[in-house]
Amino acid sequence: MIRRILTDGIGEFDLTRLDVYRARGGFQALHKALTTMSPQDVFNEVKTSNLRGRGGAGAGAAFKWSTLPEDGRPRYLILNGDESEPGSFSGRMLIEKNPHLVLEGALLAAYACKMARVFIYLRGEFHEGAQILTRAVAEAREAGLVGPRILGSEFGVEVVVHRGAGAYICGEETAIMESLEGKRGHPRTRPPFPTASGLYGMPTVINNVETIANVVGIVANGGAWFAAIGPEKSPGTKICSVSGRVRRPGNYEIQMGTPLRELIEEHAGGLEPGHQLKFVLPAGASSALVLPKDLDTPLDFDSMMSIRSMLGSAGMLVCDERDCAVHVAYLGSRFYHHESCGKCTPCREGTGWTERVLHRMEHGAGRPGDTERLQALCRGIGGRKCLCLLGDFSVTYLQSALSAFPEEFVAHEQGGPCPVAAAVEVANR
Amino acid sequence: MALDAREATDIIGRYPSPRSALLPLLWLGQHRDGYVTEDTVADVALRLGMAVAEVESVLSFYSMFRRRPPARCRLEVCRSLACAMKGSGEILARVQEETGVGPGESSADGAFSVEVVECIAACDHAPAYLFNERMAGPLTPEKALELLRGEGEGRR
Amino acid sequence: MSSAPPAAGAAPAAPPPTTVNCTINGQPCTFPRGTLIVDAVRQVGRNIPFYCYHPKLAPVGACRVCMVQVEGAPVAARGPIVTTACTTPVFEGLKIETMAEPAKLARKQVLEFLLINHPLDCPVCDKGGECDLQDFTLAYGPGVSGFAETKVHRRKADDLGPFLVLDQERCIMCQRCVRYENEVLGEFNLVLKQRGDHTVIDTGQGEPYAGHFSGNNTELCPVGALTSRTYRFKARPWDVRAVPTVCQACSLGCNLNAQMRGDAVVRLMLRDNMALDGGWLCDRGRYGFGHIRSERRLTQPMVRRDGRLCPVSWEEALRVAAAGLQKGAAVLGGARLTDEEALALSELTRMALGTNDVDWRVGAQAFAAPEALGLQGAEVTSIDRADLIVLVDTCLAEEAPVLDIRLRRAARKAKVVDLGPVRNMPVGRATRVVAAVEDLPRQILLLAPELRAAQAPLIIWNGRGSQELVDAVAETGARVLVPGEFSNARGAEAAGLVPTMLPGYRALADGHELAALWGGTPPATAGRSAREILAACRDRKIQALYLVGANPLRTFPDGRLAREALDAVPFLVVQDLFTTESAEHADVVLPALGPLEKEGTVTGLSGVRQKVRRVTAGPGEARADRVILSQLAEALGRPLRGARPEVSDRPVRLELPMTSAVHAAPGLRVVVAGQLFAGGGTAAFDPNFAPVRGDPQVRVHPQDARGLASGTRVHLRGEDGVVKLVLRLDPGVAPGHAVVAAHDFGSNQLGPWAELEAAPAQAAAGVGAQ
Ligand SMILES: Cc1cc2nc3c(=O)[nH]c(=O)nc-3n(C[C@H](O)[C@H](O)[C@H](O)COP(=O)(O)O)c2cc1C
Ligand code: SF4
Ligand code: FES
């Protein structure tokens, strides 16, 4: 089974060094593309590969690229390295440990889409990642891999590493463009969609860092090779970030379609000794929880949808019997309240309201009716009433927790101490 | 103090529109002075042809820009899901108990400060933290106190 | 990309139809393509609530309250969805349901969210009774709120400068104000700060609001977050009635509604005239009603006795005035009267005083209608259509402020050249050509080829200048717009309040044409211009001077001549609203009514005549100028006929008054520039403007500052006098120039050249101690 495509060599070699990366076959794909393939050929391989976006929604990469209008205006590529979803940290590994792969993928995508400039938007907290990536770009530029006339060809591209400054919303595709334009990160109304009118009003493609990193293998080995890995409709591998109550938290690249159970029990070493799985948040704080009964679900976009959750960016937060569903909801609501950009009313006001209710419940000041109130809040905020999906994200876990663990919410309504914590205490005695 | 003109021009030159250099220039100022000074705001506004008010507006949206001189040792502890589950709240409480400095506060002598931040994409090292901008984890109460005393570095 | 799916319009299909058909609540309707659902719904008379949407601003889709249910491709191809009406255009076949349950529910939820952090202080809120939040909550909101948490607390009743009060707790984040600042003004006097539910509206660094158009925010704000200080706790919407009228603070004539409580004006509000004011007011127009109650208003006729002005009856005052004027009088003023009053003054001068010694030009403006000089006039909307606009020594933002909003919009696509000694548009918005006043004709000629080559060239010029400048402008073939220094200069000019022309741009020689109307033929010899009249007064060649709404001591460019003239003239009658500097010299004072206190018409800068309404009675015994003029004419034994002559079919060209040649002298060349709140009309006497007027300033280029810093007190020493001012260093001023505010008292008392000196130490210490 092919497992490690993107993470191959990480941990064994210092891939941040251009010579090391090249010695392991790095930039062969770029060389191949520039010497033997037209942009259309590269595009076709990506199309054949059926690569789907790793940033969350699983949109077809080639489809997104194909919506670029052919009108001669400059086009831009933005690599989304904002990675702020609680529980996701796979992009950070790619950026810090395999920066040249990300860069090579970006160059290939720019070649396919005939773009002259690539922006790599990193969240502000990636101080180190930004340094590593900037150094990698400089090194590549020295070697004639970035800038005009790459590898002696007619193709040239500029790469700009751009840092955010602390705002989850800037991972949203239109907010990222606003932020890159030097503005507040407020999402824009759609249409127009970014491929029609994006950064500076120009056609723009926004892809996740991991999506783009996959393009290297696709060009090197062909789209058909990639399409044959894993399930037909979600081919390839996915780097899953596993955190929480497992023995070995970390990033694990798995073939799409690998069961969730295998990821948790084998790769991540299973639950901490003596504890039982209670639920998993498979796509960070914004996904509906997965109960133990669904642990055999294959990890791919469609299978995860079929259990009413999602693969998203595969930031897997594993919770055990010590984790009260209300507590986790409170932590999530605090996050979304802090990160709402403040533009839309339901999200701006609703996330704060939700946090305040959960805060009370969490601190022994629950009141009768709180559960119902939370349900009403979920309905008021969710349902695509907002400009971007942050509003919906903020209630997805809560809604699923309310239906999976109603008794925990009801117990907190009474205003007493947390029953889950009490049970843990008894067990520890 | 104005920003280094060569560096600023270089940054602005990377972008099709000067205004895109806003965040990078603010970072430049914050790196030099430890925080974004009024001078930096004025200088950036001038260089990018923006109103000072516009710069202030954008600046205040992003949580990482500081407007006051920072403490010498800055501990930023993640409070998001994985880290909170692994006890970052308890560590903060313990730090407050021992030093009297709670989240969002600085020690009276300005030697150190304690902040909370949302998920910093280091959940595998939960409870994760940034010490003087360096990402590390897991944090323990002892480690936190040691860092705040200025002994030792954030290490992964 | 060739593998792209065939786009809908990929084939060379027929151009898409310009209208689309859809249904609203089942009713079929047709709209132009691109119409937003929110506008479509309103056009068919249905209501939906909205906060962030405003027809004068671009949609943002922020408040999410304008939810409607739609069904149909491409937005809702797979069944009905709820969406925002303000960001979705109508599509062919779209079914819109405004009252569908899901839409109603969504609106209710949004309203509930909006209320959670909003204070429940409607009874003490100035917006109470006209608040969209109040109204929509009643119509669409939840009955009771389930919110039982503590509200977020923010700054309340914050004074943002002299006019605006901000209550951050009441703000619902519709962003109308910050979008208006940015989209309409291109300014950032208000911005968003922080994020999420901590977001607030604020000025950039907590400084006072700095722009000239703050008041519009109070009408854009759908709730009571931004309100007017002058209106605070003054009235309730249901106690006031609105009287439509026209602003007379400058020559533009923006339309407004005066809101009255009893006989008191409580506020002035927009009455959109898109072709004229574009739906905006400036703060001088909006807040300039405080003069009605100014302490310096004249309320009684007065006559000088034993050196003192003593109150007398109207009969007495008119009798004394008539007796004095009969000895041979000249007349100055009239450019602040209505059209009808200006005509009455013209008739009185010609027929009762028997002279052509009359001139409205008591300031620096030399003409009002470009047509009067053989130039081609323009409309206000010419600005929108122009591709090249040259500003000649003109600062619209100060002189006809609302026109500047139009210019800013035009400047996004048209080229704007800012020509003159002072920068009048911000850096980057216009091409700056520095030119001394004397150099303007040459500079215009240099621009002439470009102007002639333009599709729709426009010159905006303050109307100051010489025949040479007129000839240069004529050379360009451009249309001309003149925002002058007096509100009804065009009306005065048309009424013949000039020494060389009779009403209707009629030659003096054609006076017989007026015989039937006026019952006699006016004198045919040319009269004296304002400068000549003042010189004659100084030289005691004129026995009496009649000032009608004119204060040459403040406005006449040669202040020394004005001072000497008023000191020397044996008999002075002043008819005005205020105890002006000139009124203090008067032998007879006749108190007149002001702009909001009388009926008539006024002629704006583009020649459009508009009706003004009497909205309030005015103070004391003051009378309308028209009444005073006809009573004075009677006292003079020659009652007015008061007819309006037709415009002459053989109009003559206006003769420009002589300007004295300026010889080079040491020091800085003194130039005056318009300044919004300094103006010599009602603004100078309006207590509402006391906080913004500030100390009189002189602006010089930093290289002329002689080491003095901005903000220091300085003396400007000219040949004719010394004036104390506050120094401002301004790189927008041409080197070698000292810019003082037009109509600011003292600015005309220097002479053409002056030296800058530090004020004596004592005065400086006084500043430091403040
Ligand atoms: C609130 C919000 C936050 C998001 N954050 C991220 C992020 O941090 N990283 C990311 O790649 N995509 C993020 N997305 C998804 C992006 O909008 C976008 O769909 C994605 O970057 C597209 O890349 P892909 O097609 O390669 O998956 C976010 C979306 C929303 C609504
Ligand atoms: S849903 Fe929330 S984060 Fe997204 S645009 Fe609206 S307010 Fe901002
Ligand atoms: S009016 Fe449509 S979202 Fe505010």
C-alpha cells in the first residue's frame, strides 16, 4: 500500500535543504513539466488525477482551475497556509519539513494555470515556518527555480511568502484575499467567485498547501497513478493530524479510505492507557462528532459525509470518557467567538451568546432552558445564513453533541458540578 | 522612528499593489521595536498612501499586533481544544497562583507577561505555547514558571 | 482553459436581454438585469427590513436581516433557499417570496441577535420614533428576547468633535458610516476597529472627527448610534414638522428639509436633489442654523445719536436713512439677498437714488455667470461627465463643499488638474500645478491644448481675476462653473447690481426698455465699481453709502481702503442680520431677516433658480429685505414697482472691475482661500460653529516658516497692518505665499505682501499655558 507521498523522507532527511531535496528527486517534476509538457498537459494530468482540495470542502482542484476565464488578465495563485482550525497542523509540518515540495507544487500549478505570481499566505504564528519557507524560496531562486526563465525555459514566476497576523477567518478564501490586499479580513460576498474576480479583482485560485503539494507527485508519476491510489472519488493520501487523548499525537499520512479506527489505534497508538474512546472530532472544532460505532468509516470525503460528518482538513481530535461534551462545546464556542470577523450579525452576536451560555453551564451556573436555548442558537446561526461558513462551523459540533449527549447538557442545566468530572474523580479514587 | 527605507521599499516591491505590504511592514516595525509604535503607523500610512485611520483599522483586526512595549519574557499559552483538554487552564491558574500574574497581564516589573492564544497548530505538543514567539510544547506548570523566571528557552 | 465546461454564453449568442422576468410573492414582474432583489421588492411596494443596505452605498451583505426566500437557477436551482436580498440580483424565472416562513424566521433570528447587545434606552434615545431597529423589531422581530446574559458594554455618548455624538452600544455594525466615509468621501474619519463582537466604530486614533461632512452619518445611521449634538434631546420625530427649502450657505443651494418644533428649527435634513447635491449636505449647511438665535443678531432699527447707536422705531430709522441717502448715495452688496430682493435693490438704486453706483462685488469674486463674460457655463452634472477638470485657484471642499463630493467621484475616472497657489485636492487625487495668482493666465494657456483636445473639459474657477484670465479661459473652449464667495451672486448679477449693466444683462443704453416696468428710465451713465465707490468715499466724493448684506471691512480684499472709506463717508446705512464690523460704523442700522426667515428664489452657481421658504419668524423687529427696500423707497418718495424684467435679447458683457496692480515687495505674497466655517455670511456669527472655527490661521510652505513650528502664534506684518494668527506649515502652499482665510476678520488688513514674525514671547507663553 502506498502511504507516504508528501511526508516521504521527513524525519530522516533535512528536506529543507535544496540539495537534499533535489538529491531525492526533488524538482524533477518541474523539470519534466517545463521541458516536455505544455501548461495544458500539466492541467490534464491534474484533471486525470481527480485531486480534491485538502483545505476542507474537497473541491476538485482541476475543476476550480478550469473556471479561470481566458481573458488575458493577470492571474494569481494563493496557497492557503493559514491553518487555524483547532486540531489541524499538517500544513505546518509540510511547510517546516518539506518546504521545497510545497514550492515545487506551487510552481507547477502556476505553470498549468499560466500565472506569474504565487502568494503563500501563512498564519502569523508560523514564525519559524515563514523563515524556513522564505529561506527555501531564496535558495530556489539562487538555483534558477524561482523568478524569470525558470530552468532556462520561457516560464517565470514570482513567489511571495506572506504572513498573516492572528485571524482564523483569514483562512477563508475571500478573507485571505482581503488580508493580502492589506485590509481587514472580512469575507466578500459571492458572486463574483475568486476565479472570476479575486485578488486585486483578478482571476485567482486559492488552494490549500497540501493540495498543491500533491501536484508534484501527479506530474512526476502521472495523473492515472494518483487516481489509482485509494477510493476512486477521493484518491491519494491525506495527512491526518491526530491530537487529544491518544498515545502518539502527530501527523500521519494515510491512504484515503483507511478506516478511522486504523488511524487511531495503529498510527496514533490508540487511546491513552486505561481510557475509552468517547468521540472524535474528525475535522477540527468545526465538524460533527464521530461516535465509536462509526469508527470503521473509511477516511475519505464521501464516506465521512455519509455519516453526517466530514473529512475536512483531517484534524482529528480524539476525546475519551474524561471529556465532557459540554466542556468541549464551551472550548469550541470560545474559539469561534474569538475568531468571528464581526461582519454578519448571526455569527458576531450568536457566537458570543453561545459562549456565554456554555460558560455559565461549564461553571456551575446553568439554568433550566439552556439546552433549548443552545438548540435555538444553533438554528439561528447555522443554515447558511452568513456570508461565510464560520457561522455554520461554530454550531456543527454543538448540534451533534446536543443530540449525542443530551444528558450531559441537561445535567449542566441544573447548575451543579460536571457529572463527567465527578465520574472521573470517582474512578481516580 | 521611521522604518528602514530600503527594506520597506523592497517589501512594497514584491506586491502588485503597495497596500498589500501593510501587514509585512507592520511586522517589520513590531520586530524592530517589540510592538507597533505610532511612528510605525504613521510611516506605514505615508509609504502606502493610506490614512492613519485606515492603518489603525486594519491593524486592530489582527490579534498578533501589539500596541505596547512587550515584556522581556512572553509566554503565550494555547487555550483551544486539545491544549485545554490537556490542562493549559490549570497551568495558567497555577502560574497566577505563584506569580500573581493572570492571563493577559504582565508582571509589575515588566519582566514577563502571560497571554492566552487560540490554537497555534501544535496540538500534537499540547499543551502548546509560544515563548518569545517560539512554538513549543508540552508545557508544564514547572516549565512555565522556569520560563517566566527567565531560565531556559522554549524547546520542542 | 480549453477543457473548461462550455460556459453559458460561450457560443456567439445574441446579447443577453436587458430585462429579466421574475415573480415576487406570485406577482410577475420585469426588472432591468442586475437589479438587486431588495430594490425590486421595494419597487413593487413590498417591505423587507434592511440595515446595511442603503441605496446610496454599495451592498455588503453584513447585517443579514434582508432575508427572502428564492427559488430558481442559478442561485437556488435545487429548491428554495433563504438568501440576502441586498446582494442577490434578480434572475430570469426567479421566484421571490418575501413572506415565506423560513425567511420570516431568519429575519426574526437576526433581529433577536441584533438586540442582545443593544441597550433598551429608546425613551431617551434621539432616534426613538425614527429608528429602523425599533420599527423592524416591531414588524418582524421576536416578541421577547431569550437573552439573559450580560450585555457587552462600550463607550456611550461620546463627542466625536463638535457635531457628532457616538453611542457605541447602540451600533448594530451595519457599516453604513464607514462605507460612506470610504466610498463617498474617500476619507476615513470613521473606521472599524477591533473585530468580532468587539468591533466598534471609531476615529483612527480617538481624535475628533475631522471632515466637513459628518452630519450625513446621522441620517445614514439606522439606529441611534450616530446622532447630532445640536439635536440632542431637542425633539421627537412626532413633534416636528418638515418644511422643504434650500440651503443658502453657499452658491450650490443643496435641498434640505427644515425640521421645526413650533417656530424653532431643530435640525436640517437631506431632501435629495440628485442632480444638484447628490443626496448629501455639508456640515456648514446642516448645522448652520444657530445664527437665527445668535446674540449678535440685529433685532431693532438703530440710529446714531451723540456717537452712539440708539434703538428707534422703524419709521424713524427709515426717515433718517432716506434723508441721508438722498444727498447722493452709492450702494454695495446684494449678493446674499433673494433674486426678488436683488431686483428691488436694483430698482431702488436706479430709480429712487438715481445712480448706477452699485456693486455686489464686495469680495474677491469678480463675476458670477460665466455667460456674462462670453464664456460657456456648465451644469453641476457636467462634473460627472467631464474627462478633464481644471480647478483654477478653487477649493470646492471649502467653497461649495457638497460639490467636492461629486468632484471626488469624478476624479476616479477624469483627470483633475489643481492649479493655483494652494493645494485644493489631497495628494494623489489631482495633478498639482503650482502657480502664483499673477501667473494663472499663462498657466491656463499652457493647459489650453489639452483642454481643447478633451471630450468634455470643465474649468471650475472661483471667479476671482482679471480680463487676462478670462481671455485665457475663453481660449480653452471649456465649460466653466463658478462656485463663488456669495450665495446668490448670480441673482445679484442678473438683477443688475453692477455699475455697468441693468437687470437682465441689459446695456445701460437700453434703459428705456425698462421704462414701462419701472415707470421711468434709469440713468445711462456708467456707475462706479465697488473699489471706485470705496475710493470715492475715502476721498469724500460720495456723501452716503448704503450697505445691504455687505461687510466690506471683512470681505473686501483691500481692507485698508474699506476701513478708510467707512471712516470717511459722512453717512452710512447698514442693512444686515448681525452687528458686523461695518454695522459698528453705521449711522443707521436696519435689521434684516436671514435665509431661513423669508420667501423667494435664489439662483445657484449653474443658473438654476430654486424657491426658498420661510421656515421661522426671525428675531425681534427684523424685517425681510424686500419689505425694508420698499419702505425705504417710499420714504425716498419713489415707491417700487417690483416687476421682473425679461433677460435682454441683446445681453452685454460684464465689465470686470479694475484690480490694482500688485508690485513686488519683500515678504510673502498674501493670498486668501475659502474656509468653510470662517465665511463672512451667517457662519461667522453662528454659535454652532464656535468650536470648529478655531483661531485664525496662516498657512505657509515649510521652507518659509523661518524655523517656527506649526501651532505657534505669529504675527503677519504687512504694509497696511499687523494680524495675529496661528501658524500652520502646509507643503500644499506654494513657496513664497502666506494663505489666510477669506472673510476671516483681519485677513484683508495686511496689504498684498507681509512678513512672518514670531509673536512676542508673552503671547507665546499664553499659548503654552492653554
Ligand atoms: C472560516 C474558514 C476558515 C478556513 N480556514 C482554512 C485554512 O486555514 N486553510 C485552508 O486551507 N482552508 C481553509 N478554509 C477553506 C478555504 O476557504 C478554501 O476552501 C480552501 O483553502 C481551498 O483550498 P482547496 O480547494 O485546496 O481545499 C477555511 C474556510 C472557512 C470558511
Ligand atoms: S460568518 Fe462570521 S466570520 Fe464569516 S463573514 Fe460572517 S461574521 Fe465574518
Ligand atoms: S440589508 Fe442585506 S445583509 Fe444587510
